Amino acid sequence: MKFDPSSSYLFVYGTLCRTSPASQFYRIAQYCEWVGEGIMQGRLFQVDVYPGAVESSQSSDKVLGEVYLLRDVASEIGRDTSELQ
């Protein structure tokens, strides 16, 4: 799949990855299409019981994950995009 800058992409890590042993991917599956594996220059930190990711200026800080192309959810469910914000 070729990258399309006019499309919206989602980077996920941890249990939202389809390859995770404790995958929660089913929660987002209907809204996206798998593009490939991805790496984010960032760091993970603990937010309550879930990890959070933030960008990092350190090139050695990497978060491994997956990239998904987001479908046009608003038109799929018959709502105007402004209702989703």
C-alpha cells in the first residue's frame, strides 16, 4: 500500500496491535485497515494501568507498533464528521 498524505493513519502499540498475545484489536478493527509495522520515536510511561506514549527527541527512544489506515467512519455510520468531534 502506498502512503497517501491526504488519508488519516493511526499508530498503535501494545494490546491494540493485532499481533499482541492479549490483543484488543477487535475494538478498532472495523474502523481501519492494516498498513504495516511501524516505529515511533518516543517513550512509554505508565498511565494508571495502561502505558502512554510521548514523542522523544532521543533517537534511541523507540516504540514499536503497527500502522492502520483509518476508514471514513463518519460516512460509514451515516453521521456528519462534526458529530464525532
